[in-house]
Amino acid sequence: MSKKKIAVIVFISAFVIIVLPFVLEIAIFRNDVYSVLSNGEWGGFLGSYIGGALGGIGTLLAVYITTKETRKIQQENSTQIEDEKRRNERKERKQFADEIAKDIATYITDISNYFYACRALEQLYSKEKNMNDELYRIDCQIGEKHNALKKIKFR
């Protein structure tokens, strides 16, 4: 409830509380109408009747304000719960994405290492083949020289 509405209600209540006794005095107690009840009895009846009515109105007003504030608090709580839920979902998605990024980085590193290891192995195989070819050539040259020396010795 706005402050303006509360101020209006307080003003009306104060006005009724101040003016009502004067109205009762003029309308009930100072008239010439014959009644079976005395002025004291009428005063007690009207006092309890008006007091009950004002108490009921006050109770209804209090229930209305309490209900309205409760709804407002529930809405705020609902909003906070939704915000927290969204934050948790965002956090879970970020963790999931971070784990995937870590796995992909590991995979790329392993693939890269494998690729360069394969290239290095191919180079080693190529060098080994070249060395074996060179050794075979040297071995052939040694064999030729050895055969040439044998021919020279046996002559």
C-alpha cells in the first residue's frame, strides 16, 4: 500500500474518532424521540456496535496489507530463486565447456605430438636407409679392394 493511501486512511480514521462522539451526542442523546432504552443503554449499544465495526474494518485492513506484503515477498523470493537457478545453470555450462576445452586441448596436443613423432620417425627411417645404402656401398668398395689385393698377392 502506498504512503498516500495510508495517510488518507489515518486521516479518515482520526476524523471519524473525533467527530463521531459529537454526532452521537446530537443525534441520539439530545433528541426528543421516545425510546424504550435509556441514553446509557443506547450509548453502550452504539459504542460496542461501532467499536466492533471499526475493529472489523481494522482487521480486514491488516489482513489486506499482510496479504499484499506476503505476495510481494513471495514474488521477490521467486525472482531470487530464478536468478540463482540461472546462475547455477550458467556455472554448470561453463564448467562443462571448460572440461570439453581441456579435453580438446589434450587431444590436440597428443595428435600434434604423434604427427611430429611420425615425421621424425620417417626421417630416422630415411637416414637409416641412407646409412645402410652408404654402408653397403662402403662394404662393396672394401670388397673390391680386398679382391684386388688378393689378386695382387697371388700373382
